[in-house]
Amino acid sequence: MIGVLGAAAIALSLVAPAARAADLGPMDPQMLQQTVLRVQMPTTLGSWQQYLYRVDKNEAPTMCWSMKGAVTLPKAPVVGSVNYQVNPDTSGWIAIYQYSTKADADAALVALRKLGCSDDAKHPTESETMVPAQQGTDFTDATRTSVGSGVTYVDDGTRGYVQTLTTQRGLAIVQTLVSRYVPATQTLAQQQATVNRLSAVNNKWHAKVMKAYQSFGVEGTAS
């Protein structure tokens, strides 16, 4: 089941060349905000409520989970993000982790390319307890600048699914995530159908986000 659940998370192909980080400067606060807000979550999973744009400092992108906790990349000085809520059981999230220099962005890419994620892990629940989880993680393109991760876990009769896509471009790590909670009694076929649907939504969303980031945030006024 691990291989099946993980496979759908890596269907995306992002083959656009990485921006030349040496020619870029970090986006200013307004540009970061506008880039994050430029592509909203698809409505495929239902109509959503968009929460307010949020800025955090010195946060690390979570790539996957181990038996001890989150597996992360280097911290970014500034992170812009937005949450989307479809219903109590379905949500989405987008974030751009903005690094200050090419050296910092290069360090994040090196860490991404050295990423090691096990099939068996522990994932936090809403009550912040850690429960056993199964996950699949792999690169989504030949340039090894994008990673897809899918994780599933059971907590108090509910099965959670989290599908995450992460790409390094320019001076940033761009991340989109979709999640859904269903009864834990799902059959294997139902589990795979849920994973496939979430992955399809996130693949489409992430591709549009990356296109917008490349043309607006990188090739636009961030140079």
C-alpha cells in the first residue's frame, strides 16, 4: 500500500529551467504577497473560504516526516502563506519561503536534493500527538528541483491524507498542499481514489502557481 499511495503524489512534471538566482534579489513584501495570492486553490474539491495572507519569520519548509518528527529544509527569513478551507475535512495551503541570497537558496536546493524520507513515519494530529503514518516521496522532474510527498495516517477513527508539492526556483521554495479526512474504514480502492483525486488537484494547482511565480515573481520585478 505504501508504494501505491505514494505513486500518485509524484505525477507532476515541472521541467521549466530554474531561474538564475545570481541575477535575482529577494521579493519585497508587496511582491511576495501578490505572488502568493496570484493563483488561488482550484474549486475541484468544492468551494473554499480563503483565509488572510500571513507572514512568518525564520520558518523551515516541511518536506516529509520521520519517526521523530518533521524533515525540513533550511529556514527562510520570510514566508508568505494562505490557507484555504473547503469544509471541516478538506483544506489547502500555499506558501513561498523567500531566501535572501543565492547562497541561501543554493543551500536549500542542496538539502532538497539530499532529502531522505522513509516509508514509515509519524505525523502530527490536530491534538498535536504523533501517530504512525505511511508516506511516499520522490522527485517529480529530471532537474531534481521538485519533490512530491504523500502521507496517510489514522487518528481516532479518521484517516488523514496530505499531498504536498515543493519546488525550488530562484530565491524561493514554493510549496502547495491539499489534505482531506475521511472515515478510517475506507477500502484500499477508496484510499487510492482519494489519493488520486487530491494529487490531481495539487498537481494542477502547483503547476499554475509555478508558472505565475516564474513570470510574475521571478521574471517580473524581482530582478
